[in-house]
Amino acid sequence: MDLEIKKKLFLESTKNKWESHAVLNPTVIKEKDIEHLIYRGVGHNNISCLGYAKIKDGKIIERDSEPLVCPTEKYEKKGVEDPRITKVGNKYYLLYTGFNGKNAWIAYAVSKNLRDWRKKGIISPHISVKEARKLVKIKKYRDKWWHQEIYGSRICLWDKDAVLFPEKINGKFVMLHRFLPDIQIVKFKDFSDLQDNNFWRDYIKDLSEGEDKVSLYRRYKWESEHIGAGSVPIKTKKGWLLIYHGVELIKGNFFVDNYNHFLYDIKGFFHKLKNKRLPLVYHAGAALLDLKKPETEITRLMRPLFSPKLDWEKQGDINNVVFPEGAIVDKDKLKIYYGCSDTRIGLAELNFKRLMKKLESKGGE
């Protein structure tokens, strides 16, 4: 069953200083007939803020000239990045990546009106990657995290791609997040739990294949390097629909493939070279998670939901990237807002029921 996906370029940078270089990686929430889009804007100083736009009937009816959220704290002095917005009860929660130039943490802010945001701090482990590698039992995590340790022994374990479920499950908040290379899940009674390093030490120590702390593992070739949560999960009768991203190395001939993997594995000075040259492709994927136990995968698409194909998706600051972060159901359509090569924002639309049928048919096998 083929899915017809309509794509269009939706949002580009402006002359506003804070978003003059790029706009990317948007989150969205719908209230009545209005879609509220919060996106990442980058100025020519390479510092990220968050911008706001209001959408009705597929058209932008309002777009702020000033940023909604900007760096104000030390832990985010180089940028507030990659937002995801969720409403739980009568409160809005904005999860984002705070970057201080070396460390990337999940931070959060709260609001009651979508306009006035109160920052509440970091909710990622403040634990060095060196310590985390000693705590974790699984070799694949130690190996992946080793690449971060190259930047220095005091670098914290990077935690990104956090999304909060739109309701509590068994009385607890549920959050997806990403320690490379998989999508993990954490359940907690209060956000203060996540600000306790001992909580995270126990969590990392118990992170294993048999535990209920991982929602999705890498499975297919197109997601073979790593995966990360995209949009806030959408509740359906069949399970939580998760739109996520999967990353693979561009395939070449035997010598190119081995060279790419060599770049990925080497240490020291060449690590920076690797970051600039490693030929990765970011795809969008779709999966269903169990409603009561979202750490359990029901199914996922065998192939990408969509990939960078158009010039405005393929070319930018980081080529060959589609990065979905916002998804809503609008009547019979699923609308997915996504970043394109870290430079602009696209919109993909497809039939929601057809996607669900494809997922239910064993991922389109």
C-alpha cells in the first residue's frame, strides 16, 4: 500500500536578526481551529532562539518578529533548540535542548497561555559521559557514548530529542528521550525527579535490553546509525503513533563505506573532521507504541515514511536531513512539520487512515 505524501516548503528565514540565517525543527499544537507553531530560529551569530507563528486553514495568519524564547541561562547560552510542546491538563510543557557550547541537555519551560514561558531548568543527567560509560552495562551504549568523551572527560552525557506524552499513564508523566543510539522512555511523578542525579545514575545503571526503559531500537538499514523521537505521540485506538527520525550512512562502494566507518570510529583531531564530512541521511519514520505500556513497540514502518528528495530538503547547512518534530491530525489528514537540512521548514501531508492501515499490516511488509 503506497502512501501519497504531499510536501511543500512552509517557512523560511527572514531579515529578523535572530532568525536571519535559518529556521528549522518546528513543534506544533492545535487549539480549536488554530495551529500554534514554535520553531527554532538561528541568527548569523549561530545562536538559536525559538520563534512563534499562528496558522489557520493552512495559512500563516500571524508570525512574531521577536523571539518567543531566547537563551538566558548558562546551560543554554549558545542556544535553545529543537522544541516539543505538549499540553497535560491545563498546562503547556515546552521541552527543548539547551546548548552551552559543549553540553546538550534537555530543559523545560511551562506556560498557561502559550506566550509567557517560565523556565524550570535542566531535566537531563548532569553526569559526565566518562561516568555514564562506567555505569551502563550494555556495550553498544558504551561504544556510542565514547565518541562524546573525545571532547573531554568532563563533557556530560548528551540527552536530546525529548517529547512528553499528552497524558499521564498510571499516574505518571511519560517522556521519550535519546541517549545514542536508541529512543528511551522515562516515567516519573514529578519533574523534580529528573533533576536528581541519583535518579539518573540508577536509570543508566539499569539500562538494558530486558528492562522497560527503551521504546524503540534501531532495526532497519535506513535507521542503522541512530534514531530519535520526533513529534509528540498521537493517541489512536490502536496505539500511540510516533513520528521519529532515523539516520543512516550514505552508501557508496566498498572503499567509500569503509572510509565512512573509519571516520566514524577514529579519535582525536580527526573527530572534528568526521563531524563535518560524515555523509549521513536523516529520514522520517512512523511507529505504534502500546497505549498502556509505551515502552512496548507494536509495529513500525519497514521503510522511511519520507526522505529528503526535493532540493529544498536536501540542501542547506547540513545536507540530506528531514527532521520531523510537529504532527497533528486534521480531519482525515496527518500534517507533519519538519526541518529541512537545518535551514528551512517543510510540511508533509498524508491520509491518516491509510498510514494506520499500513502500520497495522506489519509495517507494510
